[in-house]
Amino acid sequence: MTGTLAPSRPGVRTGFGRLVHAEWTKFRTVRGWVIAMVAVALVTVLLGLFSAQGSHSSCGSGPVETACPAVPVGPGGEAVNDHFFFVHRSLTGDGAITVRLTSLTGIITYPPPNHDEIVPGVVPWAKAGVIIKDGTRPGSAYAALVLTGRHGVRMQHDFTGDTAGRPGGASAASPRWLRLTRSGDTLTGHESPDGTHWTEVGTAHLAGLPATAQVGLLVTSPGDLTVKQGALGGSIEQSRFTQATGVFDHVEVRGDTSGGAWSHGEVGATGTQTDWEKYHRPAGVERSGGTFTVSGSGDIAPRGSGEGIRIENTLTGAFAGMILLVIVAVLFVTAEYRRGLIRTTLLAEPRRGRVLGAKAVVIGLVTFVTGLIAAVVAVPVCTHILRANGNYVLPVSWLTELRLMAGTAALLAVAAVFALALGALFRRGVAAVTAAVVVLVLPHVLATASVLPEGAAQWLLRLTPAAAFAIQQSIPAYPQVTGHYVPQDGYYPLPPWAGLAVFCGYAALALGLAVVRLRRRDA
Amino acid sequence: MRRHLHAEWTKLRTVPGTGWLLLAVAGLTVALSALAAAAVTCPATGCGTDTTKLSLTGVQLGQAAVALLAVLGIGGEYGTGMIHTTLTAMPDRTTVLTAKAAVLAGLTMAAGTVAVLGSVLAARLILPGSGFTSAHGHPLPSLADGATLRAAAGSVLYLMLIALLSLGVATAVRDSAAAVGTVLGLLYLFPIIGHVVSDPHWQRRLWQISPMNAGLAIQSTTELRSLPLTPWAGLGVLAAWTAAALLCGGLLLRLRDA
């Protein structure tokens, strides 16, 4: 060993904790920065309150206000649509229902391009099939094996579960046989082209399904959705009434059906009828011999973000807080250059990368705590105000709520580190602030409020740091539900944590470049 | 006044960042506009895209470079202490600010014109390849068309107003980083918040007072009736913000120590 320079000399503490402490002292002794961090939290909360106060909603027709109808909630806690025509009977204990489906037809009212006539047609997610359900209350647990308009046979359960079976439709020449078997809490779906050779489609476990459940036939048909460009940017969605009709025969229920004969009714009926239902074909069942012809409208599916207010809307103020935060984080490093303090700092700790690391730790932690406090206050308070104003806030699980709050705090913390890195990279506060704000906020503006097409908007939110806002998405997109899943409705192209990871990647890259630059250049 | 203008022109011309920022205004605007034009397709069934507005999308990015340029126009002087020399040499502060505003407005108009013409040219080259043809009801954006000319000229004016707005804010705030943060916040936050408020009445009102939403109404050429403001009234909203910022900055410049 010939080297005599030890990385740390006796008597001088150069631990990382010491550095962090020094940086923390620098941060907390600048009064303006501390006030600005308080303002970050305040702006976040106050803008949330403002937007909650500005959102009112009521039900009823014309000047008559009535209580809004209760929205059913599925077994998973999510808001659901549970509206279909149900021909059913009781089944106690284990058993099975087998049917042959020979036709699935329907009508669509006033579709594009001319919007002037009612045409025959089946929407892609119209459903006809067999179901075992915990009673007829909307939102109760179920498992169903259905043939859909354009997605073949599906095994679905509890609104969110969906397993694909064989594609194709049904006709008198090539009917589809469907069988749903209950064995304890396990329900299994089988299908067959001929009633002899059966293939398993999927299974579902419905914990807590009571001994006596309702078994029977279901038909439903969701609205036909079209989307057109809105003048203020974004888009306008229109949904038109549709109805599906399924023809079933060879209906056979095995098991203890002593509870009574077939009965029928509309689950989740709205109490109103469209003109088509009044004058042509109401939702219902016609029975002739062993053949059931069932017609229905509606959907059995989780509700999308358009059918209520998303809980993450209460944290819109985080955008404003973030801009303020970017300024503080940038100044945290550029002020040292302006005042010449950086020379003292680097004299005290010559390993420059560690200095920047300590700064990043301090600004990241301070921001995370500030953001978390703001989120923990804003989310429940604003949700309460929104509900008090008659709005329907889509329910989410406590885990999702936790992810929203902690994720927003983490997003702000990463934004602070990113801004700090840009500040160290550019050494000019003004350039760093501009770059950070443009990169963080502009993609979101372009994606949600411009004339950019949806595909481009989604790529923006995949590739830019603004992908991180996916961490706030509370309502997932379901491929088995017809919907318009675009950023402006709160659907991000990346999963929540992947979106945040993209941003973390950018922040790490910026920090790495800043360290390289700090090492190579004179301060 | 000529002396003032000459002084401000010399200062701005000899600061190393100015040339790059003017290039950035034109370059970023054209680049984003071209990307936006390349991202759309028009199927044979037709599409409701406002091609003029689309081809000027880049202004939303270019304005950030304009804001940076204008903020540095006075913020840079505060940062280096040059402002003391300036005000000693030219004690009439209103005239100093006016001269700065005039020089910045001129430069931004020049860069903005290049940016807007470049964007329209890019759209003319790119859009026909994605199905935007006269047969589909989308003739190429052309400056001979009255609405398109209004959108293009209005976009140049928009960028100029953003420069003056930024100058006013920077004069009032005196710190470049804080000033540019304020300006960008003012521009970008309104569209985001307006998008979240569910009450349509509030939504329209926020749109009407938002400098960016209202100001960019000047770019719209289709469905003008559904806009909360007419294009020129929208640009007027931005002009009001600019006037308020300049007035505020000018008053503070006169009243405060530098």
C-alpha cells in the first residue's frame, strides 16, 4: 500500500448522515423556502376545496329535485351497473343449469352515421346466458356464463372477473350449449357445440354465497357508445339504447329446486321505459313449450369514470403545488451557485456526488411529508364536500385510497428530486424551472385539453415524466366493458406504479447527469 | 426613447442566451406542431379535426421559450445587479420598461412569425399523407383562407402577448426562477383545473378567464359557436392579463428601490 490519502481522516466526521443534516440545516434556515413548502400543501388543499365547492349535482326532472337513486356496489366495493332481465328459480345447495342458446339478436337505436333509424344489431358486449346469483338485489355476488355479441363465450363473476371462452356466435344451425355448475363456493362454466362434448371455460369462487341462490337465464345489452371530438378539446361521448334478445331451449336445472317454479323480472330496473320498450318489445320473457325468448337491456359490469366523480379529482391542486415545489427545489441548489456557498459546501465535502445525494434526500423527504399531509387532508375533506353537494363520488377500496395519497406524495417527492437535478445540471434557476414545469405539466395539458388525437395523448403519457400521474388513477379500465378509456377521463395508458417508475427513471437519469457534471466542472 | 431602445437592444443582443432562445421558440413550436400533425389520421368516413388549430399546437410549447426569453430580459438584470447601472443611466423607469417591452415584442414577433409559418408549412406537407385531403372535406391550411390567416396572425400576437405578460410578472417578482414559475403556472394550471371542475358553468367561466385557453381561441376555425368566447375576445382576455401584469410591474418598478 503506497496510498496515504484515506477517504476519511480521524476526527472529521464525513458520514452521509452528517451531510444530510447539513443540507437540512440549509433548507430549514431559509425562511422563504419553509413558507413555500407550507404554501405547497395549502395550495394543494385549497384548490381541491375550490373545485369541490364548484361541483354540484342533483337528480330529478326540471325544477323538481329528488334524491338520486342509490348506486349498487359490487362485492369488491366498486360501483357497478347491475341491470338485466332475469328468468330464475331457487337452487339450494349444489346443482347445475344447462341451456341451449340458438340465437342472439337485438336492435340499436339511431346509430351513426345518420342517426335516423332503429337498426337490427347486437353490440359487442351484449350478453345472453346462464347465471347463479345471490338473490335479485343489484350488486349481489354472481357467476355467469354468457355468449356476447362479438366476444364469444365468457365466464364472468362479481362484475370484474372475466375469462374468455371460444369465440363466435350462435344460430339455429350452430347453437351454443352453456352449463354452469355449483359445487360449494365454486362455480364452473362449461360450453359445448352439441350438448355432448363439453369444454371448461373457467371457474369462480364466490365466498359467502348462501345455500339458496337464484339460478336462471339472463339477457342484457349495454348502450351503443360513440365518441366525437369536443370543441374545447377532449371528446363528447354518446350512448344510445340497445336491446338484445336470446332464444334458449333444452333448459335443464339439476339440484334441489323445491323453492318454487320459474319467475322472472328486471334486476336493477330504472322504472322508466324507452319508446322502443313501450311500443315494440318490452324487456321480458316469452315462453312457448320448452323455449324461452328473453329480451333485456342494461349491463352487468363495473361503472366507468364517467358515471361519477373520481376521487383523484380532489388532488388536482397537486399540479399547482408542484409548480411551487419545482421553484423551491431548483433554488435549493442554484441559490448556492448564486451566493457562492457551493464552494464552501464542496470544500467541506469534496466528494461531490454525495453532496447532491444529500440534497436529493432532504428535498425528497421534506416534499414527501408535505405532500402526504396535504393529501391526507384534501382527499377526505373534499370527498365529503363533493358528496354534500349531491355529487356521486365513485367508491374505491381503502388500499386504492392509500395508494392515491402516498402515491401523490411520492410523485411530488420525485418531482422535487427531478427539479433539483435539473437545477444542478443547468446551474440557472430560470432554465431549470422552465424545463421542469414544461416537462411535467405540458404533456398533461396536451393530453387532456388539446385537439391531439387519443393515440398521441396516450403516447405522451407513456413516454414523458407526466406518465407518473397514472399513480392517481383510481378507477381501472376493464377490457370487458364498453368504454372510452382515455386520459381525459382519468384512464392512463400505464399501470399506476409503472407510470411512477417511468418518472423515477427520468429523475435518476437527471440526477446521474447532474453528478457527472458537478464532478467534471469547476463550481 | 430611441436611446433607450438602442440600449435595450444592445443588452438583449449581447446576452448569449437570446439567440438560442429565439431559435428555441421557432424550433420547439415547429417540432411539436409537426409531431401533432403527424399523429392524426383522417379516415375516409371523415373527421371533425380542426386542422388549423392542430397545426398550431406547437405554440403551447413555444410559449414556454418565449416566457423564458422575456423573464430573462429583466430578471437577468436583477440577478447580476445590472439593473442598478441601467436605472442610473436611464432614470425614467417607465421608459426603460417600455423600451424593454418594445424590443422583446419585436423579437418575439419575428421568432413567432417564423414559428407559425414553419408550423403551417409542416402541416401542409404532412397532413395530406394522413387522409386530410379536399376529398375528405379538409383542404390544406392556407393563409389565403381568412380564418386560417386570423389563426396564424393571432398566434404570433399570442406569443407577443405572452412575452409582455412574462416581462410584467418578472418586473414585479424580480426573481427569474419564481417569475417563470408564476407565468407557466398561470398558463398551464387553468386548463387542468377547468377540466376537473364538473359544474359546466364554472368550467366555462374558468375557460373564459384562463389566459391560455381564452388566448388560444384565436386558433380555432371550426365550431366557433360552441366556444365560450369569440376568437378575438379570447385574445382580448390574454391582452387584459398582459396589461394588468405590465401595469403592476411598471408601478412596482417606479415605487420600489431596484
